[in-house]
Amino acid sequence: ISLVCADYVRYMHIASGDVKPEGLTLTWIRGERTPMLRRAATDETVDGGESSMAQHIIRIANGDRSMVAIPVFPLRNFTARDAYIATGSTLTATTLEGKRLGIYGWAASGAVWKRHMMRWNKQDPARVTWVVGDADLPSTGTGPANLPPNVSYAPKGRNLTDLLFAGAIEAMMVSLPPAKFYDGSGTMTRLEPDYRQMEQRYYKDTRCFPPQHVILIRKAVWERHPGVGRRLVDAFARADQRFSDIQRLYPYASPWLIDDVEQADQHIGRTSGYAPGLEANRHVLAQFCEGAFLDGMISRRVTVDEMFSEYLAT
């Protein structure tokens, strides 16, 4: 089986072949995230791979079961770090209602979790005027038409950074830091400077370490090899355990990486943070499914069991 995925260090033992799925030859194709996500969904020369959880739940809600999800989640991120304001703004994470906010995509997995964190902060996303666009790239002014009434696209040729400094929006939530944040001007800052503390409190209250991407396999491949899902989940569990162990032996990525590793152990647990498997992630997946419905991305509620029905049947 051939699968595509972004080049995550966490899965180096899968990529190197040091960890192999039992009874299965896996070709693991790595590359930049966006092209890999596109290939997983559209390239018939591969059997699947890393894909957006949001796009998959939209497929399921629309009755499209051409792709089968297995409970492996290559990308997880907390989201308090992802909101930016102009320096000097008095906006806070608890004063967002009634404001105009930019967001990098409406039907994006990370956007579901950003709105989930808003609700945790007792802020209703439905009481916000949203503008969809990129932090740095100019907007085309168009996109999918099925947006809620309080959501629109950024004007053609403008990006969210332009709109923030023009006063057309008061904050923006994006997936990666805007270029302006790093340009040395000091004119942009995070909405929540102590984002680590907020994310730790969020996890303590919600038990959600947000998964954003999932591994998908084409239905035709799945039907020929129905045991492939369980074998892959087992291999990813072994690879994750090996990576977790190595982080504690050789913390070379940064001189103080071991401090981060130990703090993550304290707040999330040594083995639970990135663990694959359905039951270990059922609670957080249920939160995602509900958020997608509340945000108007899907017209009906989709359950966790429905998302992973083929996997559960094996």
C-alpha cells in the first residue's frame, strides 16, 4: 500500500522502515504538507494518506464514502497561539463577541478547533462577523458558497494582515504565524501572549489535544485488503512509542527540549497525547464532530462511529 504524508519527524521510524506494519509492504511518500493533502484525496496513483479531518466529515455528511478513515492523526495542534492582533489592541480571548475577525478558512480542521476554544472561553462564534482569507496571500474574493450568513470572503486582492492594519478586522486566526509577526517591526502580537498556560488550562478542562488530520485509504483498496487498517494503526502506535522514548534519550532539537517533553508528560501524559486508535480518541473526535455541525459545515450531525464505520467493522 502507498500512502502520502507531510514529512513529520514523529513518523521517522515509519518513513525509514524501522517500524513496519505486520504482513504489509508500506510505501511511505513524504513531501510538503499541502501537496501531500491534495494527493491523498485526488491522486489515484497512491492509495491514500494524510487528509483534512474537516473535509472528510463533509464527505461523510454528504454520503460520500469513497475514502475510509483509520484512527491515525498525523497533525495535532492547540490553537490559542494562532490568534493575532495589532500591537496596542485591548482585545482579549474573552471579548471577541460582536467583533470582526479574520480566519484562514471556514471549513478547515484547525478552524473547528479555534472556534471550540472560543466556546470554552464563553465566546459564541455565531456572534462574530468572520472574514475568510490568508494572512499573507491576496484573496481571490471567492470560494465555496455554503458559508453561514455571518461569514464572507476577504475582498479580492487583500489579505488578512492588510485588513487588520486597515481596521477592517480586529484580530485574525490563522494556521501559521503571519510574516508581519516575524518582521521585527513589533506591530503585531498574539492575542494571548501566554498561550501555553491557556492551552494547558483548555486541555485540563476539555481533555482535547486537537487532531486536525487523519489517514484515509481509498475504498477500493480497503475492500481488497480489509485488514490493512488495524495493521497500520498498530504500526503507528509502535512508531509513536519509539519516537516518544527517543525524545527522552537524545533531546538535540533544542538544548531545553527535555523540559518541554517533561511538561507535556505532566499536562497530557507520556503516551496519551499522540496515541492512535479509536477509543483513545473518541472523546476528542466527538467534540470535533459536534463543532463541525455547530459551525454549519455539515447539515446533520455525524457521529464518531459513522466517521470510522468501516474500521469498526473489521
